Amino acid sequence: MPMEAALADKSTPPSPTRGLTTAEAAARLAEYGPNLIATHRRRRLVLELLSRFGNPLVLVLLVASGISALTGDVVSFIIISIVVVISVTLDFVQEYRAEQAAESLKTSVAVRASVIRDGIPRELPVSELVPGDMIFLSAGDLIPADGRVVEASDFFVNQALLTGEPYPIEKHPSETQDPDEVAALAPNLVCMGTSVVSGSALVEIQQTGARTALGEIAGTLKVKPPLTAFEQGTRAFGLMIMRIAAVLVLAVLVINIAYHRPLLESFLFAVALAVGLTPSLLPMIVSVCLARGALRMAAKKVIVKRLAAIDDLGSMDVLCTDKTGTLTEARIRLVQHLDADGRDSDRVLLLAYLNSSFETGIRSPLDEAILQHEGHPSIEQWHKVDEVPFDFERRRVSVLVDDGRSRLLIVKGAFEDILRLSTRYESSEPGSLHALDAAMRKRLRENFDEFSREGLRVLGIAWRLVPPEHVHALVNDETELVFAGFAIFVDPPKVSAAKAVRDLQGCGVTLKVVTGDNELVTQHLCAQLGVKVEGVLTGADIERLDDPALQAQVERTTLFCRVTPVQKNRIILALKGRGRVVGFLGDGINDAPPLHSADVGLSVDSAVDVAKDAADLILLQSDLGVLYAGVLEGRRTLGNAMKYIMMAMSTNFGPMCSMVAASLIVPFLPLLPEQVLLNNLLYDISALPIPMDNVDAEYLERPRKWDMTFVRNFMIAMGPALTGFDFLTFLLLLRVLHAQEMLFHTGWFMEQTVAQELAIFVIRTRGNPLRSLPHPWLITTVLGVAVLSVALPLLPVGPYLGFGPPPPMFFVVLLVMMIAFLFVLEGLKRWFYSYFASNES
């Protein structure tokens, strides 16, 4: 849109110094809506609840219950309808609460923007920005909306997201614009989703949300992102359940039709079996597990932006991290400024100070150390002419400065690159320049290596005299430099890092350091922290390797040094190609691609907007100890989700098989459809506290992944225990008590429900159930449901459910059978874990 048309769209163009008033902003927010892009709108709560009834099994149950009502079986209609409504509502309420808790955590680390409101700069969430707002942007910011540049200083923007351009583009104010020009290509317009590489600007927002260039693209996107490991696991589980349910339902239907039993009742019974086999609370249990995990992680200074990332964090077996701020204190100090002869040099300090003072890009900790160095020189007579911003491919920054007598291009950056671009060097004597021959280059490299072996970080400083009419600094100017000397820094290892590294390695997470720093410095740091270095690859080494060759190298490499952003991403993809679950911890502009590529992207609250936006989890402290706590929480969350699956599958599979077999033995349905559904509902109620349950310490010792083969084997191994005791119950009811239909239904319902409930105490832990105690709420619900299932036939509601009071002897036999059942189940469990220990999930 042309600037004039965009401004005409606002009723009162704002003053650049005062911005909008609060009232104007509120009115525009109501008119334009929040500054958000969403591929779908969240439906209203009523529609969300009703959508749960779209589940095929639920629909079949409701239709069948309606048919029951039409045929006169009103009691079955009421009971089935109540059970279905309670189950669906329970699932919806718990999952909604979980989503709300997760959303409240996400807003605490949402990207914010510096906005002028009522003439005062303030920090606001980007969702509250409106057309006409005046915002400040600086290096590292994510541009929150489409806007026009009002003021700019060396303002370079990376807009590869929209245009594919690999290099930053400079933006500046302009009063003219081609109406047909694409917004991202206009020199005075910036677009949502792009990022600021260097410089600063004042920008007037013109379009927000779906009306931005990015919003128009996002609105046409229909392709879903690839499934995560967590989503793949739940999908595989769902397919397995569908196959088992289909076989059981078909078998029951065939048997009942062959025995000429009522078709509607047989159909209802078969559908109820399918519902009973399905862990219907799985979505809710998983959501609540993840949400509770997110809350616990927040208490330990880790904010979760994507809930499924908690599972990925628990499965993570490789962590790639930079060293500054995570392995080191990030309190870098400039300790020496030496010339080429190795002597203290005030001139080197002056050049370094000028470069860092006038740089407008993101100031690194090294820049801050230079600016905070005691006894820094006065630079009042110097003024900045231009600059070439820092980028991670060049690994240097250049500023063009003038003091009225001379104009200098001062270059600061990675020592190897500065030395390569230099042709002369400056000796201790002022104004004494010498050719940089091979012998001197070798001597400078030896000095650099010696500093690095001592764990010191080193920057090279160089300069070049340019003519007074030279007003623009260009990358091509960074040639034939005069090497001035070294800026030497110390960055001590973090006190807590050594323990955190030991803890992560002790719980099965391999640490790999991915850094742009020197390999000698990094090796020195690893030695201090006790990190065993198995191999080292530099950026130059990686450049010579194709992707298959890099995959072969990454497993046995600990340090990746002097790497570029592109190479960081290749490392992450190579590790994933080896089947590893990879976490990446980064906080810079250059870290966005690997953060996206990793299974779980981690950043810190002090990171630039681009990194925080790309990350799945945000550490409120730049500390691996915080991350270690997050890993354990991820494993606890996955442990409780898997616990529910294994309990539900093993305790449902056996009884469902028993029902198929019982259909061949007894001349009536083994249980009424409503009784099967009631059993399923009671079990689900008892399982509600599982997200709060304790997880065995042994489960936290190594990374865990979804393994449906393991779940299937566990189900097949444990299910027969319940089937065996079901047949003992059949024998007791049919041969001893000579039970008719009502007594058979009552006795088997009680035995089946109590057995399923007590089995929870055994299956929830790999160890001794008496030593691994459940959460008090889980104990309460399990025992409460067990008592209720025994009491139901004795209550007034019993006859309506098809139950009648059994003889007193049955209660005595039931008690003895349940004690024996627990011993048998515990023995089976121990045998299973000893036999399948290598495949444990």
C-alpha cells in the first residue's frame, strides 16, 4: 500500500514523538483486532464441548441409546447417556483447564515491543500493537508488524523469511514509494516476521495481524507442520487400539448373532467393549500431565511455549549448546590489549574502544567488556561516518570514523580473519608499520594459540587509512589492513556448570558444545568442567564434509568450533539423521535456524526476540542446572502419561478377552452394555490423579521414548492375569453359586472393577509397590472406586443398573481372590521387566 493511502486509513496520524494516546490505541485495537496471526480460530467453549461428541464411538453409543429408548428400554437409554455425557464433559473440563494454564505461562515470555504511548516509551506485548503505533526497533528485535521507517541509523533487516534474500538489507526513511512494489522490497518499509540485524529505527506501524504481508501468506497455508515424536507416539498407539478393538467387536458380534441373541443389545455390547478397551481419558491425561509438567517447570525457571516439547525434553539424549553464559559466567573482562610485539598498547585499546562504541549492531559480551574496561580513552574528537555491521559469516564488524585529521576504517573480529585480511602490522613504536611476512604471521599465530590454550578469548584489531571523501564503509574495504594487535579477554567457567554437566551426563544426555569460538579455548574450558572431549571439528572441517560424511562424524565429536549459523543447523540435522533426539540451546540471531531444526529448541529470557520466538522452552536463568531440572520434569511428565497407557491397556485387555470368551460360555450377555460403560467410567475417575502421581527415581535415570512395541508386550504379558481370575470368577458363579443372569453380572462386575483398581498400585511402578507410594489423591480415588463398585449392588440404585445383592460367601471369596491376584500380578510384572529390561520404555 502506498504511504499516503496507508496514512489516510488512520483518522489521526500520530506524532512521532508522542505516538498514539491510550484511548486512540484502545479504539484501534477494537477496530483492527489483536496483532496476531493464527491459521485457525479457537471455537467457542460450547462448540468445543459439542465437538467432543463427534468421536465415532461416542456417536454410535448415543445413536444406539436412542434406539433403546424407542424400543422401550428407557433405563438403558438414561444410564448410557449419563455415562457418555459425564465422560465427555470430564475430558473437556480437564483438558480446557490444562490449556488455560499453559497459555498463561506462554504469555509470561511473549515477545514485547517498545512503543510510544501518550508520549512515553513503554514495553507492551506485540499482540496489543495497532496501526499508527510508533515503535523503537534495534538489533536482535523481531519486527512485530508491517510499518514505515520514520527514522533510521544503519538499520539492516534480515527478510529472508519473505524474500529468500540471504543477506541483510538496509532500510531508511523515504517519502516516495512505488505503489506496485512488494512491501518487503521497498527501502522504507519493514514487514512482520523479519528481524533486525544491526542499527536502530523508529517505525510507524501500518498493518497488523492477518493484514500484514506475512499474515496474507499464513492465511493461505494449509500444510500442517511435521509430527513430533510425541505426536507420532500417540498416533501409533491409537492405530494399535483401533486394530485390537475392531477384532474384539467383530468377534463378539459374530458370536452373539450365531447364538441368536437380540441384535440391538449385542451391538450395544460390542460397542461398549470397544469403548471399554479404549483409554478414553488418554487425551485429557496427556494434556493434564503436560500442563502440570509445565507448571512444575515454571517453578523451576523453565517456561514452556509448546506443551509437547516437554515430552521431547524428557526424550532428549543430545544437548548442543554454546559455551558463553551457559558453561561460563558471561562476565567477560578485558584483561590485556597487546600490540603485535606482545606489549601493552593504548593504541589497541583506543581502536577497540572506537569500534565498540560506534557499533550499532548487537553488542556482544566482548564489546561490553571493552566499553566497561577501566581507563578507557577519550573519543570526544572522533565521530562516526558509517559502518559495516557484524554478521556471522564474516565474523567481524567495521566502523568508519574521523577525528578531523584522518579517516580510519577500524576492523574488529575473529583473529584468523583479521590476520588473513592484513598485509602490514604496527609495531610498538608509534607510526612504525612493517610488512606482514610469513615469519611474523607464524609468530602472531603462535601467540594466539598460547593465549587460547590458557582459556583466554582473543579478538584481532586492525585498521586502514581511507581518503576523506570516503563516506561509505563496504565489505570490500576490509582489505590490505594494518594489524594493530590483540584484545584479550577472560570468561571464567560458571560455578554451577560442572555439577550440571555431570548431572546431565549422568542421566543419559550427551553434551556437545557448538560455538563460534576457538577450539583451544573451548578445550581448556571443557577440561575445567570435566567434560570428556572425544573429538573436535572446526567450521573449516565441516565445510569439507558432505551431509552423509558429517552424519558419520557427529556421534564421535564433542566440540564443534568456529562454526557458522549454517553449519550449526547442519550439525543438528546430522544428529537427528542418526536417530538422536536433539536439544539446542541458543540465544542469538544466528541461532534461529538450529532452534527450529532441533527436536526441542531452548533459549533464555535475555535472548534476542528472534531466538525466543523460535524456541520451544525459555530458561529464565542461563544455567544448565535449570535445564537439568527441566529434563527431569519432562521425564516425569512422560512417565505419568505412559503409566496411564500401560495401566489402562493391561487392565482393559484381559477383561475384554474374557468377555469374548464368556460370550461362548453363558447363554446371555456377560455384562450389559451400560455395565461395561459404568466400569469404564469408574476406572477413568480413579485415574484422574495420575498426572499428580510420583515417578520412580529409576525412570528418570535415562531418556525415554514412545515405544508401542513395549506397550503391546506389556499388555499381552499382564492381561492374562486378569483373564485367569475372570475365569475363576466364572467358575465360582456358575458352578458353586449357580448364578443366573443378574447374579452373574453383579459378581463379575464387582470382581472385574476391584481387580482393575487394585492393579493400578502394582502396574504404576516397576519396583515394590509398598516402597513406591502413590500420590495420596490416587490412593483415595482407587480405593474409593473399589469400595463403590462393591457397594453398588447393595444400594437402591443397584436394580436399575442390573445388579442384585450376592450371597455373603461371595465377598469372602472375592477378598481371597484379590489378595492372590495382587501376588500373581506382581510376579508377572517382575518377570516381564527382567525379561524385557533391554527394551524398557
